[in-house]
Amino acid sequence: GQQVMQIPQYQHVQEGEDFTTYCNSSTTLSNIQWYKQRPGGHPVFLIQLVKSGEVKKQKRLTFQFGEAKKNSSLHITATQTTDVGTYFCAGPSSNTGKLIFGQGTTLQVKP
Amino acid sequence: DAGVIQSPRHEVTEMGQEVTLRCKPISGHNSLFWYRQTMMRGLELLIYFNNNVPIDDSGMPEDRFSAKMPNASFSTLKIQPSEPRDSAVYFCASSPRTGWIYEQYFGPGTRLTVT
């Protein structure tokens, strides 16, 4: 079945360093969504990308949707301790439309 | 807006007992989702309602699980009988529009422990 894979699974960075997580789908996606889950919290919607090659920014966060609409990335510039959490990408299944979540990338930031 | 409300926040029960989890979606949202999250399996969709009607329940693990949405402002997920492997965090989410392609707003979750 369709899979949404994220790498890396874990990332430890020093505060101030940059961070990137990558999301890859086995099939073309109509859109990609990104969520953040703080430790002990719930997933919170960050952004949705729809267009091929689309780039969106939210302050220090830059989201990109690949030209083939099969991959996406989230880049955080100059990480802060408030960035700690697990970042999930999610895309709708080409068969069922059901939203499929990646397994997430857990970011730890050392102050 | 109050956001998605779930109760209880924590539930500890013994194997074999019935467990009922409750969810109040954001007012005006017409899509509701129940998810289960574990370390091993990640975030799994259990069931999806649209306008109070179950659309996709293919993620419901087995007959021990059932979900209802009697009206637009309330949904329940019931496990009867519960088993230790049901221990997980259960999230309810709602979406302002119909379909999978729109953003979902998650509640705080119910952490279920079955001993």
C-alpha cells in the first residue's frame, strides 16, 4: 500500500543549528500537510502545500513541496528549545483519500 | 474557540472492562476523526465521520471497538471488552470541511492504560 516515510527518525541539534526533516511518498500526493506534536501533547496543524514546487515560510520554518509532488521537506533555521517535538508529514492516499501520516521526526534541541 | 474537547484525559482500567472515550468537535466542523497513537505503530486512523455519518471505519481494529456520532457536537469511541494491547493515546480530530485534504484539529487526547 501507499507509504509516507520520514527521515531522520530522530535528530539532536545544538540550539542555533539548523534542522531539516524529509518526507517521501511512494505515490504522487494531491497535497501535503505538516503537523507538530510537543512532548505529551497533541498534533497541531502547521501548514498545507498543494502546488508542485511550492515553498512556504513561517518565521524560521520553511516548507517545500517537490516538483513531482512525491516529497516534501521542513527546514528550521537557528533552532530554539521551543522547536522541540515531533514533526509529522501527512498526505492523502491516492486510493482512498485517507490521510496517511509519516512516522515523524523527533527533534531534540540542546540549550 | 474552545478547540476539540476530549474526556477523560486519562483512563486506567482492568482488562475486560468497557471503556468509553468522548469527543466534542469544534463547533461548525463537519468532519470528525478518531486516531490511536502508540510508539510501535505511530498515528493510526480508526474511523472517520462526515456530517455525523461513518464514512470509513476500515481502521477499527476489531469488533471490540465501536464509534458513534449521534449529533454534530458529540462522538464516542467504545472498547468492550478492553485488552492490555489497547493501551495507547486516543485522539479525536475535527476538520472544518469535508474530505481528507483539509487540515485537522486534534484534541488533547485520552491516555488509556489497560492492566
